[in-house]
Amino acid sequence: MIRTILLTTLLCSAAHTALAEDKFKAVTTFTVLADMARNVAGDAAEVRSITKPGAEIHGYDPTPQDIVGALDADLILWNGLNLELWFEQFLRNLRGIPSVVLSDGIAPIPIATGSYEGLSNPHAWMGRDNALTYVDNIATAFATHDPENANTYRANAETYKAEIRATIDPLRDALAALPESRRWLATCEGAFSYLARDFGLQELYLWPMNADQTGTPQQVRAVIDQVRAHDIPTVFCESTVSSAPAEQVARETGAKFGGVLYVDSLSTADGPVPTYLDLLRVTTETIVNGLTEAQQ
């Protein structure tokens, strides 16, 4: 009897391992894309992120372990728009694994200043309608490369898009209720251009995306002057950089420091933004609360 039970257990374990090995595998460049892809994949595919929660994405330095961890992938999903400056060399090490750029089909907003002036702002997933395009691109990529599960991917994508709309739309309505003169989004990095556009906010930032210098005295002084000129009530900063320059602006102008916004990376499971929907909700609620409280 014991031998029979042991044999059955071993056979079940081997079958489970075989199923796991047969499951379609996708690798993404960072955690936000991984979570979006997991929602589309459901149980039909396995999704992993190259970078870890909390990582700074722009200048990431991939390790040999990162390459090894991606070698068994069936598909690579990446953002494009010059976000992953390290990635093209990384991809060449993966020996022909197909890859898909998830920002395809999105009209980019150009970076306004700095050494990257005129290039595309890569943070397109922060726009509400853009996010739906990302989800459609993920579903199409999965369906193309794993056609047996195409219907599952497309159904999951429609469910997930409804969840994105339900998360964002009420918060966008709350911001629209504020006086237009108060609808300013002042941040450390210019990573929120798509969100600002979709929410009807005017944007101000200390440094542009991918800037070589961050938080310089000249950048701080320029933003201080703009905060005073436009009577901007609140300034924010994103989670992967130092908030000290934004806090200095707040101190010197009498504006409120409204807190931390999330854009490039999710947190660990026990953190404030373990999923993309949490990132959208927490970031948008922080903006809404910061500007609303300043009005009172």
C-alpha cells in the first residue's frame, strides 16, 4: 500500500512538472508589464519579469543570471520608446526568441527639454487609453505565439480592460471637478506626461525623463519660480528617485509635498502597489488627494 501511494505521488508530481514545462512562457522587461501580461495570460501561460520590484528601469544593468533566466522563454515583451536602453544588447543574447514591443500603435508624446528633447516619452502605460492598447497588444502577442489558447487570452484581456476603466474613470472625474487653475501635476521626473494629458492636468517637473543630471540647483530654482508664478499648491515625487528636491521646492514656496507617485516599478506583494491596477489607483488617488486637500 505504501509503495502504491508513493508511486502515485511520484507520477502526479512528474505530471505536474511536465505540465509546468509545457506551459507557454513569456518574459517582460519590468514588473508593470509582467503584471499586465499575467492578467491576460491567466492560467494559460507563465510570465516573469527580468527586473525586480522597486528597480530603476532606465539604466538597469542586467546580470548573467537575468540572461539565463530568459533563455527558456517562448516570447519576450518589452516597452520600447527608448525606455529599456539596456535591452537591445540583452535581446541579442537570447538567440532568436521572438519579441514584441507593447507600445506599438501608441502616438508618443515627445520629451520637451534636456538631452533627450524630441524623443518619445516612454511612460505610455500611464495613459488610460494607452493602457488598453498595451493589453490588446499583449493579447495579440500571446494569441499569435500560442494560438491554442488564443480565446482565453482575448477573453482575459477584455475582462482586464474593464477593470482598468473601472479603476481610472472615477478618479479622473474627481480631478475634473477641481478648478482648472489648481490642476497642476508638479513632479521630480517628467514621467507623467500621458497621465497629465488624459487627466487634463498641466505638467511641471524638475528634470526630464532619462536626464543625466537630477535635482540640480538650476532645476530646483526653475521649478520654484514656476510654482510661485502659477500658485501651484502641491508637488510630488516618484518612488524610484530621491524626493529631496521636490521637498525643497515645497519648503521654499509654501506648497505641500503631496507624497510619492509610482510609475516605473511595482512593489513587492506586501507593498503599496503590488499590481498595475494598484499603481494606477494609488498614484491617481495621491494626486487627487494632494490637490483636493490643498484647495480646502
